[in-house]
Amino acid sequence: MTADLRYPIGPMKVVAPSTDAVRRAALEDLAVLPARMREAVDGLSDAQLDTPYRPGGWTVRQVVHHVPDSHMHAYIRLKFALTEETPTIKPYEEKTWAELADSRMPIEVSLGLLDGIHARWVALLRVMKPEQWARAFNHPEYPDGPRTIDWLLQAYAWHSRHHVAHITSLRQREGWLA
């Protein structure tokens, strides 16, 4: 049996209803992501950064640029959910975004962006009141109903671990260990 390189940590699983322990663990995943992403790419050459993490997948560089794109959306979705009554958010074409010219820039640009987004996002999440975790937004890609802030937190904690694992598992397979 071969591992599915698309999901090095397995598919996303959301615990519902959530608990304080689940929230704390997910918050920690978000808090440490910028440092973990930096560790994952530390010392990689441009050629290594331009290597796909799996056949037909994005390059490491595209993954690094994708994560702040995605997490900016999540941060904004959180703010909409906190300030509006079940807003409908706008999805984006992540695969097309990964092909844009800014996804070929040096990764430091996106690593810095990740630092800033996560500092603000985690600071906001850490002071949320218990009733705010149930606030929700409509996501057109999920027609079965609104997504809560609890869901958002767990989904992006997984997303954080997921993409770091794309890079670290590629490094391990290729023998690019630091």
C-alpha cells in the first residue's frame, strides 16, 4: 500500500461539537505555523523550492505562497462572521491563484505575510467569548449549511499541518533533511 501524497496527515476531520481542549490545540497549531513553515523550508535551494511535493502537485514555492493566500481568506471570513449575521463569503480559485506571477516570488515575502496574518488571527481567536465560536458564515462550496467559527479554526489548524507536511514529507523522501 502506498501513501496518498495529497494527504500526508490524512483528510481533514472536524470534531463537533468542539471542546475547549480541541480549540486550544487548534489555536496552538495556528500560533506555531509561521515558525513551522520556516523550519520546513529552511536551507532549501531554488531548485528544491521549485520541486512539486507530489507528481502533478504544486511546487514547494507555490505551497508557501498558497498558505498565506488561504489564511488571509480565513482571517477575513472570521471577521465577517464576528461582525455580520451569517454572511455569505466569496470563495476563490486557489489553483488559478497558485499560477499567478506572485507565486514565483521569493518565499520570504509570503513567510513575512504569514507572520503578520497569524499574529493578528491568533490574537483575535484567543479573546473570543464562548458564544462567538458558534457564529457562522455561508460558504458556497458547502451547500449543506453554514460553517461555524469552530469549524473554521479546526479546518485551518489542519490546513496548517497539512501543508507543512507536504514540504517535510517531500524533504524526507528526497533526503533533503537539514
